[in-house]
Amino acid sequence: MRQFIFITFFLFSNSLIFAQDNQWKGFEKLNFEIEGRQAWLVKPAKAMEGNPWVWRARFPGWHTEMDSMLVSEGYHLAYIKTDNEYGSPKAMKAWDAFYVFLTSNHHLNKKVALEGVSRGGLFIYNWAKANPSKVACIYAEAPVCDFKSWPGGFGSGPGSSKDWEQLKAVYGFANDDEAKAYQDLSYNGLEKLANARVPILHMIGLLDEVVPYAENSKILINKYIELGGPATAIACTKGVQKLQGHHFPIETPRLGADFIKYHVEQSQPISSSPFHNLRGGIKNAQQVFEKTKKGRIAFLGGSITQNGGWRDSLMAYFIKRFPDTEFDFVAAGISSTGSTPAAFRLERDVLSKGKIDLLFEEAAVNDFTNGRTDEEQIRAMEGIVRHLKQVNPATDIVHMHFVDPEKIEAYRKGVIPKVIQNHESVAVHYNNPSINLAKEVQERIDHNEFTWEDDFKNLHPSPFGQGLYANSMIAFLDNAFKGNAQKKVNALPKAIDTFNYSKGKLVDVREAKTKKGWKYIENWSPNDGTGTRPNYTNVPMLVNEISGSSLSFSFTGSAVGIAIASGKDAGVISYRIDKGEWKNQNLFTQWSKNLHLPWFYTLAADLDNKKHTLEVKIAESKDERSIGNACRIRYFYVNGEY
């Protein structure tokens, strides 16, 4: 049977009186009101890099030796008054608001060290379980981990009837049975916290009868360890044990301070700079922006560039960084396309807009996903660089390597993804800067800063992932723009591959000579209910769905191909160059069932740079997944003069 005793010390106090002073042990103290509650922040004389901080839950005046050490060593100390709320959802809402306020308005670190004393355990664990990625470590002294033990008094301890009634009210429990059936106790639901490997240290009293170790810390620590989380309990046995063993001296405050410092420093976000290769820099663009007060910046890539997010952040950055400069931003991202389409559409989508001062280019995700060969990747990427430099030798180019799950796994095995090797070989050869966001995301995930599943979510990043990309790029730009801008234009080095696509261009399909069966449709759009991509619907298209029909296309150059819309009825073509051997090309892709996918099929890439004739006809065979024999050509493309 439960017995309640009434103790007037801090565990059972109804309220804590705050003096609105501006000092804490000689340090500056800022007072706030958050969600109708008093709150404060103690500032160190000199903050450590990254603005680390400790957040106390309840009884901020108890055992302050460790806090004093941390503040004197550069930590901030925060507290919000949530008396008589026992870690309830209502209290957690106020905690969320305080966290946002401190990290946004005062720029405190995104990861905090939580400190809970006694009933403070209810607060720190409820908040930590909901926000594992925001917690560097947890330090607790005699924490309540099960409110049935205290204040409920349903275990070996005396409990507190007054606090029990307050707890039931603030949680919204109708009666004891409903409260006792509640499962979201501190020691339950620790899986995400353990997976994030948030370290835990409990100082406990073996003689504690008020918050018995066996009913609280012991259960939580054991469960956490079984889940793979790092946890330690230290029994404080020296000195006078008071209040039925609940109050005990902390024998080693330095140990607690060092525990927090070590794990806070270990949990700090890693720097972006190791993933940036500045090489020749972007000083040419900087000089144009600063001296001419005009600038043109292009973004070339696939859907990760086409979609809103990091690109919007960079545009805002440039406008703020160069407030007197008038910018023209060229958005040239097209979903599903990699470096080969980019090399051939460069004139239409980028160079046609005028002189380009700075280009951001990405293709690592789509070049891999679309199965482009090493040779194609290098030829296309080098073609983009040389084409731009031939038009404007002062154009600065930044190569970006975005992330996908396969790249994460490769890096974890110690392997640099081949597509990144290929693109980097071009960046190095031409002394262009590069930003390896794939490697940065992998290392940050493995550093427990966030998870792919809950935070980044997809190779098309969540808003969180877009922000991470933008922050890294902006850090790169801040570094790149340091100092005075001096224009430097180097002669183009010898090409890596003489068959690179530096003369890539798109050619109107009406340049072909067609025979019966081919139709030029001025405004083609599918009527089969499948998806489309911009510039591949309600546009001119050369279409044939009848096997045996042929066309010819004459050109001058070293490479030729067709850009098609590959839908669920995509067929197979036969083709030959200059009356040579007939070859087959399956036009159906793994995505064609649900999408008229823009796809660039390079039919020849190492021809003599002279006049040639391509012949194409619809084959009778088709992919077993296809429902037809269609060929829909949006463009021919040529690497040459045409």
C-alpha cells in the first residue's frame, strides 16, 4: 500500500522563484519569457567555437559546480521554468520553442547537452526521445525515469500525493489506472536515442529511497545498453546522504564536466571545408560581379538542380553578397538528364542566354543511375568545360557531386564512386573547383549528425537536405570570395579525350529526310495517361510507330545521336552510319512503363570529323516490356559543325 510523506525540499517544491537579475556567478545572464514561462541563458566570457551549451531541467541552483566549470570554459547554460509540468506534452512544447529560440536567435549549437536532476529526468528523456539528433549527451542525477515510482509511490518509495495529482492533471489522466497504464515512460521507447548513440551518464545514490535506483536508473540504463546505446551509472557513496538518500554529494564534478565536454565536442558537426576543392577558384566571376555590377550565373544539371531548394538559397546569397550587382540567373536543370544531354543542350539552354560568368554543374547522380559509361561521362563533362571555355575563357565552373544511397555505401567501403572519379578527373585537369556533397553527406550521417531515413530522406533532398547542400555551398563561396579578385585566364590544356563533346549541339528533326510512316507533329503530347517531362510534351516531335519505316540524317561531326521520349510503347530501332553495318538500339528504359522519359541515345561517338549520313529504321522486334514499336524523336544531336 502506498504511503505518502511530505518533504519541503526541492524535489517536492511547487515553484521556483526567479529573481530577474542579470548575473550568474559573475557571468552575464539574459532573461526571457518563452511560451509564458520565465527562462534564462548564462553566457560565458568567451564562447567556445560552435557555441556549445548545457540545458538544465528543474532545480538550476542544485549542484552547480559542474555548470560553473563548463561556463568558465566557454559553454552557455540555459534554463526554462516548467514547474509542476513533469515532462508533459505541454512542457515539451515550451521546450521546443526555447530550443528554436536559442538556436535561431542566439545561434547556439544545434546539439545540446541535457542535464536533469531528480524529476528533471522526466523532461530530459521525453525531449531527447523526440529529438535524438539534437542531443549531444545526457547527464542526470538521481533522475525520475518512471512517474509511477515517483511521484506515484507505487513502488518501494513514499511518493508525493500532491505531485501525483498535479502530474495526472497536466498529463490529462482521468484516474490512477489511466496514469499507470501510460507507456511512454522515460525508460521506454529509447530505440532512436540508442541508434543515435547518444551517451548517458547517471549519478545515483544506492541508498535513495525517494527515487529508488532499482525502479528508475537501473531499468533505463539496462534497457539502453541492451539497445546498443552507451550508458554509465556512477554510485555516489561518499559524504553525507540526506533526504532518505536522495541528496548526496557529487564526488567528481570534473568527471561530469569532462563527460559533457568530450561528447559535445565529438558530436559537433564536421566542417564542410574538407569536401571543397578550391583549385583555380572563382575569382574571374568575382571580379565581374564587383567591377561591372552585372553577372550571369547558370545552374546546369538534372532534377536536383531543376527543383527548388539549394539553388534558391544560392541566388539569395549572391544578391546579398553583391547588393549592387544585377544578376541574371539561368536555371538549366532538367529532370532525368546527366552530362551527355547537358553537353548537347548547352548551347540552347545556357550559352544562348549570353556570356556566362559562373556555372554550377552536377551530373553524378544521373550519370550513374542512367548507366552512362566511364568514357561517356568523361567525354560529356570535358565537352561542357571546353565548350564554355571556348566561348568565354574567363568562365568559372564549379563541379558538384550530389549524393545517392549507392555513393554512401561505396564510401563506407573505402571506394570512391567511379562517376565521381570521372567527373573529378575533368575538374582536376582544368583546375576547376569541386564540392563533394556525396562524401560530406555520408560522413555527416556516420558522425550521427542526422539520418538518411528521417532527415535527408531521398536523393531528391528534403528541405533539411536542401539546406545542408546550400550551407556547404555557401561556406565554399565565402572562402572562395575572400580577398581581392584578380582575373586570371589560362590557355586550355590538351584534351583528355579528343572525342569529347565540346562541339555538342541539338538539331531540329525537320533536317532529316523521312520516308512513309514518319510524321512531324508540331504539338505532340501523349494520350496514354503516363507522365512527361518539360520540353518533351506539347512540342514538335518526329514520330513513327510502324516497323520498317526509315529516315536519313546527314551531318558533319564526330558523334551523332537521337533525343527521344521513351514511353511504355517505345520500340527498337536499327541504324547505321555511312552504309555500314546495321546495329540495333532498344529505346525502352526501366522507367518507360510510367513515363515518357527524355533519353539521349548516342549512336556513334568516335567518327572522323567529316560529313556522315545516319540511317534509322523501326525494327520489327521490341522489348518484351513494351506495348509497341514507337520512336519519338525530339532532337538529333551532333558533336561537330553540323
